[in-house]
Amino acid sequence: MNKTNPKADFYFNKADAWQKELKNLRTIILDCQLTEELKWGVPCYTFQENNVALVHVLKNTVRFCLSKVPC
């Protein structure tokens, strides 16, 4: 697994629900060699300094939002 970011650890640790799903999603994302950051208060994953995806929890869902990545 790629290196986790302690700033993002805070977000994942404070989540009351979806702990198993968040852990699994985080592992998959980091295995893709993306860099983990915390932007806008949620985990943001980047590649070559471009935003690729965000992960955040809403009441009944875990959201994995992809950004447009320049080719």
C-alpha cells in the first residue's frame, strides 16, 4: 500500500459509519499509486499534482467522486 497521509487519517478516524468500506476504498485507491491529501476537508487523491478523486461520507452513502484528468 502506498503511504497514507496523517491529515487524511483524521477524516477516516472520525467517520462514525462506513469504517470497513472506507478502509477498503482507501486501500484500493492508494494501491493505484495516487497521492493522498486533504483538501476541502475531505481526502483528495492526486496524480502528478492533478486532482483525480475525492472520498467523502454523507448520511447514508460513501461518495467516490472522480475529477476530469488531463491526458
